[in-house]
Amino acid sequence: MEKLHAVGQSAVRVDGKEKVSGAALFTDDLEFGPDLLYAEIVEGPHAHAMITKIDTSEAEKVPGVLCVVTGRDFPYNFGLYMKDRFIFAQDRVRFFGEQIAAVVARSPAAAKKAARLVRVSYKPLPKILNPLDAIEGDASLIHPGLKSYEHVPWFFPQPDTNIAHHRKIRKGDVEKGFAEADHVLDDTYEVPRYAHCAIEYHAAVAKYDHSGRLTVWASSQSPHTQRNLFANALAPMGIRHNDVRVIAPHVGGGFGSKAGVTMEILAAAIATRVKGHPVKVMWNREREFYNTYQRLGVVARLRLGVKKDGRITALHHELYWDAGAYVEYGANVVNAVGLSAIGPYRVENASIDSYCIYTNLPPGGPYRGFGYSEFLFGLESHMERIARHLGIDPVEIRRRNAIKAGDLTAYGAKMNPSGLMQAIDAVAKEIRWDEPVLPGNDEEAVGKGFSLFWKAPAMPPNTSSSCFLKFNEDASINILVSGMDIGQGFLTVMAQIASEVLTVPLSKIRTENPDTDRNPYEWQTVASHVTWGCGNAVKLAAQDARNQVLDLVSRTQNLPKDTLYLAEGSVRCVTKPSFRMALEDFVIHGIQMPDGTFRGGPIMGRGVFMPEYATTKADPETSQGGHPNVHYTVGAAAAIVAVDKKTGKVKVRKIVEAVDCGKAINPDLVRGQITGGILQGISTVLYEEMKFDHRGKMLNPNFTDYKIPTSLDLPDEVVPIIIEVAEPDGPYGARGMGEHTMIPVAPMIANAIDDALGLRIKTMPITAEKICLALLKKNEVR
Amino acid sequence: MAIPYEFHYEKPLTLQAALELLDKHGENSRLLAGGTDVANEIRMGFRVPGLLIDIKGLEELKAIRVTDGALHIGALVGFDTIRASKPIRDHCHILYEAAGLVASPGVRNRATMVGNICSAVACMDSAAPLLVHDALVHCRSLGGERVVPVAKWFVDNRKTCIGGRELVTHVSIPLQEVKCAGAYQKMMRYTGEDLAAANVGVLRFADGRCHVAFGSVGPIPKRSPRLEKHFLEHGVNPESIVRAREMLEKLIKPISDVRASKEYRMHMAGVMLERALIAAGERLKMPRVIAGKE
């Protein structure tokens, strides 16, 4: 194995000093001078209604107001995977709080004041707030135009229904599998919607100048995809891709909410109406909740057949997704789960039906875990219940069924190499699975829970990443990529990879946030794919630069290229130990020849990575035959909880989680992701709960009543464990792991609570109130 | 944070000047102390005044003093100041305990206790401690001083008996003659900051008396004379606590809302009552007096 000097080190973040010192600028920090305008959004107070009239006359009279724009100004639809979304509502609103119009003014106060004067008349329509209601025969249609929407070829909308996509898996013989089972468990699990709760609000500033150039500054996970969607949506106005420039400053948290395009398109569109002025659209905490994306809710019916020894014989998984009013991104969550809802198990007979269902709730979209947290809540609860029923240890039943390299996935492709078994063993050992836990006092019950997890990046098969790498005079390096550092440490890891190849120290490498005019293409920072995908592009770019360096030295020094190598920032030669040429002596200015002329010039590397084996082409009735997912990342986790039997309050004493990241390019950052993911998972299972009233209005779009943990709510102990079984096509063997870390948390906490109290809760969240009322019902508490 | 509503702003530097402004503008004005409620209400457009009178400059309202047999807490005393105050820890430990559970450190740094009882939101943390200590609210207007027992201060959710031309200068808490110890319990959705879905304050005396107050289980926080009589007659013991929890069903009227169901609130009120009684009993046994005089 090659000896590594930069990869595998817990390097300090390259953006750390900038962020700690306050030098880092976020979108709202940017200064745009006195021409800056502010847009305030007018929202609809109905979950489903026709817009009959919009009267902007009073709003336009407010001093400081430049204009009011509505859907009539922008009759365009857009979307990432399906074009079902509109810049402003057109003839109807489909969720409570949807944008109807915007007031553009010289001050935020004037814009807000005028926005309250825009009069909109509505004719209410029947609203649907539950996915099961939406698929009843007499349900009204939320998108009568569904059959006309453009979409990616791997979606299968059902015309004249509220089903925007149906992903089907048919593998093996499910009937036979259930017939062979000694035990079949059939049950339904419900996971409601969740919010991302990034601390920085969405913010976008756009300027359309008099030359026709559209520049957008946005807090974004997806600058290039935003450019693509802006250009496509505004194409009828004559805007082309090279007219659009997206500049992405630092991002204060994304978790999926800043992927694709949501509110940013408002700034881009509005700017075209006030040429020459930058226009700012700033979201607030309330809108963060109800008008970006929410995590989709799901009702999952799960039937699992096993032999007496716990081996799975058949699985049937029906998932009814509450995908909300627009599913341009969320439908791919449904698709991803449809492909993967067997979990990290060897299942020879499987049928999966994953339905993407329109409802009159806010649009569902990407959220850390991309559907896997949702379906694994049921599946991993099911595994634990089956183990207990059969008298098999819950860890052992997972060992017996765990998927191995070469086993077939649900869609028939081979499973990639994985350290799932090592992860199971490491977690069981660290949590002391075989030892009893004791309550701290009479009012406490304690229990342990286990869960496996897996997830694949959900991406189009032609998703690509690219990199330019430039040397400077002193052999310092600028890496140009378009992935986003959203806290995970992306920029640091890219610098480490380049440092590894070029032997230049990290202190001499700069990687910064992108500008789509200057930085090469990256699809999006989503799917936990950038370490893998963009890491490959950076490695290729660095190798390209190294190749140029060695070529130049070879041809000027008359040394065979295959004897040359880089070490500590110099070119060395295996056959001539005394030979040494420092990079800073020639990477810009070239190498001088005896006659005084020069050879070479600036060294610039280029790297492009696309997984050329991926394809979504498959039989839509079975999903067999394609290779839609590049690989799965797997792991295991366990928790010990203590429950206050009188109040239902859960205290997490210890959590252990092992993830097979292939290669930890920066182990501290990997451990940080594990810890952060665990906390986010704890939050979703124990505290967070969205409440909607009968009108479809969210009742708690604030941190007063939508709870995310404070430092006082952390587990007593968190133990992250790194497993490294290399991914064959990953940079140094690395594969993604950022999202995965929260996936096992909800089921393992549910399992631990069941272990403690003998109480199985099948709906999330598992709040203290839910536990306590269930115990009261069982008369087990006073 | 853009506030699209317009209002005037004055910052008087003497109590007299503040009272004159209040006298002139009355109901059309609002007082700004910590501002943690007022700023939100103005931002949301709930209660936008014609004139905002900022009283943060009134030095005489910032004191915590022990004189004349009472602990006096000025209108500008914030919750973090309460947490740092030895006289409050010594003489009204339950208030010290409750202050530590108000919102988050950032809010405690600005929010005042008097502001809390003037906003009079049913879930406030200050009320139960003040109720069990029979605190007095001191109001001033150009017409003079008016003293209101805290038990009569709250009229309805978000409504007190303060006059439109009055401001609260301070709250006084009588020092107890008999050894006593209190305990506060707050129902929270998690350990981090939260508004009380219900709360209970208990003050137990060495002579067997027991004061009990509840918050967030009705429109206003209240003492419970029935329970106090019950404990006086039967003492505080496992049996009397069981009986008290049965009585609770008729004594409080929790509602269901986004924070909790009425069933859970009712159950938790009972659990918290029990735990507060036990905690106060333990504290009462400690040699050092936690509240009141030796």
C-alpha cells in the first residue's frame, strides 16, 4: 500500500481561520451599495385555491416602491427532475404560504408595508393534506397538467392522478418467499415531515445589468445547477447560460435545503424587472420552514418473512410519500428509496412500491439522508421486533442477513465491497452489547437498541465533477472546484488530495467558494458524493499537473520520465539521488535552457470525473437491469437510553456509530460528521415535530415550538468509529459518508425505548409525551 | 430585522420624566425594559405603540435590596442578575431556581423578571415563585404608589391589573419568619430552553404549612388554596400526595396546544407537584436555611 503523507491526516480546516476570525462573508454580509433594492414576498393564505384577482394598485402607491411583480410577469415553469414548479403561483396556489407576488422597494420596511397592501382574491379548492387521501379515487387533482410536465426518463408519472412517480422493484419470487417463511411480520410505520433548520437563512441577491448579464449571489449547495435552472427557466426572455453567473459565498448550513433551486429564482426573475439594480430576497425563519423544501413524510407498509433462524425470505415494502405541492426534486427521494428499500440486507425476493404523491403541503425535497432515514425507521424497527420474537439476538439477526460484496441489490446489480460486518462487530463491542445496563434510580428504565444503515448517492447517471488546478510563482496552488463547503470540510479534503499528489504542503494550497464563470462544473453538493466525485476530479487534475511537471523536467534535463517523482515540493530522480528541482523554480516561469531560451510555462491541471458505468435504463415494471447507484455506504450503530418512567423523557447515555467511509481522508472531519449526524438524528426522533392546522398552515415555524437540541440535550457519550474498506473507484478508496450518519438514529432509539419499556412506537417523533401517554394507557405509570 | 411599523421612541433618564410621558400618552405607549417580548410583538404587528418609552436608563430600577423585612427586586433586574444575586439565592431560592430555566442564556441576559410578570403570558416562569412567596407588586404613576399582591396582579392571559399610566418600579418579597424552602418544576419538551407547558412552585414551611402555585394550566398562574389546606390538614406524605394528584383533576384546567395535550399537561402537573414537594422537603431538612430567617 502506498505511503500517504496528506490523505488520512486530521488536517485543520483550510477555511477555519477565515470562519473563526469573522473574515468569512455570507450572502447577507455582502455590500451592494446604494442601488440595492429589497423584495418582499406576498404569500397565499390557502393550501389550495384558484387565484381570481390580484390588485397591486395600493401597494404601488407606497413611497419607495419601484414595482410589484406577479406570476403574470413570469409564466415559466422549472424544476430539477420534473418541471412542475413556478416562479410565482400562476392560476392557483398549492400550499399555504406559496409566493403570489413580490414588492420591490428601496427599503425592507417599505417593501413589507406595501406587501401587506397587495389584495389577492381566491376561490378555495378542496385541499389534500394527507398522501393516502390524495390517492383516493375521488381526490381532486393538485396538478391537472401533470401529464404535460417535462421530466427525467426514469420517472413514471400517472396521468390524471396525484401520483407524480411510482418506482417499482420486482425481484425473485415474493409469493414463494413468503410461503417459505416461518414467521411474517406485517406493520405500518409513519415518519412525518421535518425541517432542515440550517442556521443561516436562504438569501439571494441578483443583478440584471443593462448589458443583459444576470449575476446571482446565493447561499447555495448548487451554484452550477442553479445557473442551469435559471438559464432554462428564463430562456424565453433571451437569457442563455453564458449570461448567467452564480457566485456562492460561504454557506451557514444546508442539509439539502439549499440544493436545487427554491427561493433563489425569485431574486433572479425579479432582477430582470429592475435592470441595473441588485435586488435582495432574504428569507426569514418562518419561511425557512414552510417555503424552501421540507423532508418528505411517509407512510410505509412493511411485510417481512423470515425463517426460524432469522434469515429473510421475502420483503414487501409499500411507501406512500407525502411529497407536497411540487415534487421537482422530492420525486427523486421517492425514486432513491424505491431502489433501496431492502436496506443493507441480502433479500432474494423483494417487491417495492414507492409512490410520490402530491399533497397541499409545502414542497418536499432533499434532506440529509434522502429518504433512507425514513424507510429504515420501519425496516430496522421490524428487524429488532422479529429478532425478539424469534429469540435471536438483534445483532446476530443482522449479521445473518447483512449484505456482502457481490450480493445482488434490489435492482440486480452487484453490491460493492463494504465493511458492514466489521462495523457491526466494532459497534457491538464498544457498546458492550452483551452486558446488561442498569437504571440510575427507581424512576428510570434503561435499554439498548441497534440499527444498521446504508445509503447510495441518488444522482443522474451522468453526474460529473471537474477541477482546475493552477500553480502560482512560489509553487502555491489554487484549486478551482464548484463543490460547496457546507460545514463538512469539503475544501479541506480537496486540498489534502492535491497535497498528496503534488507533495505541496496544505498551507500552500487555497480552495475557495465558487463562481460559475471562473470555476469548472460541479453538479451539486448533495448525495454525499463530492468527496468521492469531486475528489476524483481533483486527484486527476493534480495528476495532470504532475504529469506536466515531470514531462517538462524530463525533456529539459534529459532524464527518463519514469525515473522522476515528486517529494516535498521538488522533482527527484530515482537513479540520481542528488537531483532536485524545486517546483517554485519553474511552475510559472519555465526552465531555462543553456542557450538562454525557456521551456514550459504556467502549470495548470485539469480533472474530470463521471461514473461511466452508471445507467438508469431498466425495465420500469421491475427496475431490473440498470446500474442507477454508483455504490452504497454502510454502517452500524447502537444506543443506550434511560427513560424517566413518570414523564417519558428520554436521556441518551451513549451512542456508538461505525461507518465505512472507504478511506477517511480527514479522520477528524469524518468523526465530526458522525457526531453531527447522530445529533440531527436524535433531534428528529425525540424532539422535532411539525404541526399543521386543518387549513394546512404550519403552526410552529419557529424554534420556540419546533425544537432542535441545545448543548444541554446531547448524549452523555458519543463514540464515532471509522471503518475503511476501500471503494474501488474512490479517491484513495474514499466514499461518501456525510448524510449517512443520521440514518440509523431514529430506529435504534425506538429499539432502545422498546428494550427499556416494552413499548413499540411506530410513528415518529417519539416525544416524551408520546411515550408517557402510551405508558399511561398501559397503566404502567402513575 | 426590518420593522414595517412606525412608532415614536423616547428614553427618559429619570423616573419622574418616564411617569410624565406615561401620563401624557397612557394606553398609546409601551414600556421597553428587556424588550424580549416587546420587540417581537412590534415586529409581528401584534401590539404596536404610538410611543415606545425606553426605561433602561432609570438607574433606580436596577437594584436588588434587602430592607424593611423584604427583598426588593427592581423593574430592570434581569434573570441573569437574579442568578448572580446572593440575597435572592438566600431569601427566595425558588426564584433563583426558576430564573435559571427561563429561555436561553442570551434571553436571560436581557429579559427582566418584572417584564415577565407585566407581559403576563400564562407560561411565565416568575409567577409561581412570586405567588408562593406572597410577593407584592409596586406600581407608580404621577398620582403616587399602588401596591398589589401578586395573587391579584394577573387578570387574564397577557393581562394584568396595571393602569395605563402606571409603571412597576419593583417587586417586594416579604422575608419569612418561619424556616421554609421552595422548589420549582417546569415541564419542558427537552432540557434546553423552552416555554413552560406547565409549571409548579412549592414553598414548604417548618411549621407544616405549604404554599402551592401552578402556571400554564389555565389563563393565569394561581395559588391553590384547596391543596394548601389539604397539605396543612394531612401533612405531606405519599398518601396525601396521591390524594392531591386526584384532586388536581378538578383544580386545574390545562388545554391542548402545539406544546402539549391537556392529558399530558394534567399528568405532568401531578408528577411535578410530587417532585416539587419532595425536593422542597429535602431542602427544608438541610441545616442552612435556603429561604426565610433562621
